[in-house]
Amino acid sequence: MTATENGEALTGENPMLFESQVPDEELLWHRMGMEVTECTPDRVVGTMPVSGNRQPYGLLHGGANAVLAESLGSTAAVLNAGPGRIAVGLELSCTHHRAATDGVVTGVATPLHRGGSTATYEIVITDERGKRTCSARLTCVLRDQPPGQ
């Protein structure tokens, strides 16, 4: 499967530029209900429902924010890495600003640094009112895709 540059939604699918070695239904991306709504080298946008991703107090789980941030940032890194290359998360930092209790959150990943061996992305997550709920920064190592994959 390939990512698109025309805003085509990739609901529940692996948005990476290579075939997954596991079925889509086993991917965390799929299980959390994430959907990519825009996928270009300069901007990757995705959504995730709060329902099904809450912690015991009824708020969106901070780990769910982290999964959304890393998924969008890694997708952007793969788009920028080029053919035959992969992106592997090196460091993720998330600051949770306010709680999301219902609806859908939207994450937007944009590049801060695009190098030959590392790439860093800012991922801003907002609620349906446009209020920032989380700021994240992801750095990925870019490397050649292992043979046979």
C-alpha cells in the first residue's frame, strides 16, 4: 500500500510506504481507530476517537496521544526518508495541556529537521474545538530498509 498526496483517507490502514509484515487488524494504528486524512512530505494529519482510548477517569489516555503522535511523525519521516529507507522512533516527548473527554482529536505532524540520518517532527494534537490538548516532538533515525522486507 502506498500513502497518497491528495488527502485520501487511509482509515485503519497502515499509512507507511511499505507493506506491513502483519495484518492491518493487528496494527496498533488500526486498533485505536486512527485515520490519516492528509499525507504529504510536508504535513501528515490524522484523527483518533477519544472513545475506546480513555484512561480510568474518562479522559483521553496520555499514551493514546503518544501513539497518535508517533504514528503521524513516523509516517512523515518515512515519506521524507525516500525509497528503500525506513524510519525508527528514537525519542518521543509529549506535553499534555488539557484533557479531551469526548469526540475526536486531530494530530498534525510537520517537520522541524529533515536530515539524512535523523528527522524531527512537531506533532500538535487538538480537540474538536481547536484547543491544543498535546504538543509532541518525535525524532526518528532514518536507515536503509533491511533486506527481504
